[in-house]
Amino acid sequence: MYTLWHFLSRRMFSHLSMGMFITTLLFFEILGAGIAHASDGKAHFSVEPTFFPQHEITPRSYFTYYSHPATLIQDSIHLTNSGSARGTANLYAVDATTGQTGGTTLVPRNTPQHDVSTWIRLSRQQITLNPGQSLDIPFTLRIPGHVRPGQHIGIIIAQRIDQQVSPSISGSYKTRVQVRTLTGLGVLVNLPGKLVEKLGTTGITYNDMSTYQSVLVGLKNTGTQMLHPSGSLQITDTQGRLLQNMPLKLDTFLPQTAINYPVYIHRRALAPGRYEATLMLRYEHNHILNYKTSFYVPLPRLPRNTLVTTAISELVTPDTLTPWHYVAGIVVAFLLLSALFFWGRSAYKTAMKLRKKFHRKRTGK
């Protein structure tokens, strides 16, 4: 079992806005300063940059480095068990990437890593602490000699794994559930060189896999800097009538990443057919992305054993066309064509009989 708690603080990496995201899958926290104490009989780990009073005025919320290629950086993380039980944490680094709706998320540990995480070497990969105990853990960050300029982002993770035994409802047997708690600390590396702010698109398509009508806006940050796009997406029909005008505001978009950003259709649904989409996004230093394309909304997928009466019963008022109107129209057209076909065959047979009868009378045969 996983629990996710995603926390960004103090406009992390200079631009990441504060936010919190909780799901029932994974507990993940990118945090700033501050330690939460718990009394639930478990270990709770918090991680922050080690504070060096001789070099720093205030504690750091995360690691930010302005450096050069082929440079070795030495630093340290401060790990604390703020829980009420002894516990063990695994320590490792992962790359950061852009979430589907923007914002920073981690690249899973079991997938290939290519950036900051491969530069970091922690002095310890596992640590056990008593309640209230803290420890500084040194690490090195070796920047390669050949690396692109601009911003590079990674995350140092402290992972706690517990084994919990839960009784069943009847009490006849017990199940063992594994809970993983991840606490992460951001690492931003800024490298000199030509800095590029460039937002592009990979197209706009109808999302036929979604329960709710939506389109997928393909976006890519091909530059070297984090971006924060905002603007609008307009959808018109083939006659140029405006059907949708949706404002867009994305969270942090990391460099060298791409996403398919979902935009949900509101108010009136789009009927099957072809539409025009116009995208306009502004981002850093008054850059503007303008993009126009067309996309197609297919007929809705009907479940098996769907009856025509069901389709007709789903129709709404005549002035509001929905996909069911088109389904019913196609069914009615099919029935009319079938009737015309059989009527035509009957008329053809009757005509042939009359022709033969007339031919016999004329020839006397």
C-alpha cells in the first residue's frame, strides 16, 4: 500500500508554487524547513539541507547550486526521525520530471535515470535512527564535463518501509500490508551557457480514453529553463463558430520534458465531427506560443447489446445535440435505407413480371 503526500514550499526552485497533493498510492514529500512530530508509534523521517552557520545566514529549504561542468560539489543532508519509534530509511536520488498537469514529480526509481540523480553519490544508502535522533549524511555531486547549460533538477529521497499486519473483518486471518513513505528534497543545478526558453507543441488530439470529454494538448519544453505557461484554448466548428474558450494555467514545466496536458470540455459536449483548435500560451519574458490545428471527435463507443430504444431514450431537448442524437440518426437512416432496399427489390420483381407478360402478349408466345 502506498500513500502520496506532495508538498512544495517557498516557491521551490525559485518558481515552484506551494501546493499539496494527497492520494492513496504513495506518500511523497518535497519539503522545506520544518519537522512534524508524531506519536503514532512509528518512525517519521524528515530531510533538509544541513545548516552550516559559518557559511549561511539562514537555513536552506532545498539545494541550489550555481556551478560549472566538470565540478565536484560536496554537501550534506540532515535526516531526522521525528516519530515515536525507531526506524530505518533507505537513501537514494532520482531525476525530476513534469507531471501531466504541470508541476514537479519524480522519475520512478526503477526507470532509467539520466540527469542529476546520476551525479549524486550519498555516503550512506541506509540509516537507522531512534526517536528524535538526527544525523548529517554527506554526499557528493559530480557535474559531467559535457552537459547542456541551464537548469537540471533532481530529488534526494529518504524512504521508510513498514510491514503492517491487519486483521480481516471476520478476524479469521491476517494480511500483511507494505507501506512505503517517501520524503524528498529538491536539488537544482544551474549551469552557465546559452539559456533558452522554448515551448513547443506536439499536437492536439481528442482523448477517446477519458470518461469525460477532453482533448490532449501535447506540449514540450525544448529549452534549458523552467517555464510557467498560461493562456487559452479555443475550439470552433467548421463554420468558425466559437464553441469552447478555456483558460489554461500550467504549473512549473521542467526543461527537456514533454506532457499531454488534458483539457476538459465544459458546458455543451462536442458532437462527432471535425473541429478547429487554437492554442495561445504566454511564458517567460513575453514569449508566446500560437498553434492552430484540427481534430476529429469520433462516434461514441456503444456498449454491447445496446438497443435503439435505449439510444432514443437518452436523447435530450431538440435544440441540444449530443452524441446520442447522431447515434439515433444513423440508426434511423439505416432503417430507412433497408426499407428502400427491400421496396426496390419488390418493385424490380413486379416490373420484370409485367415486362414478361407484355412481351408474351406482343409476340403471342
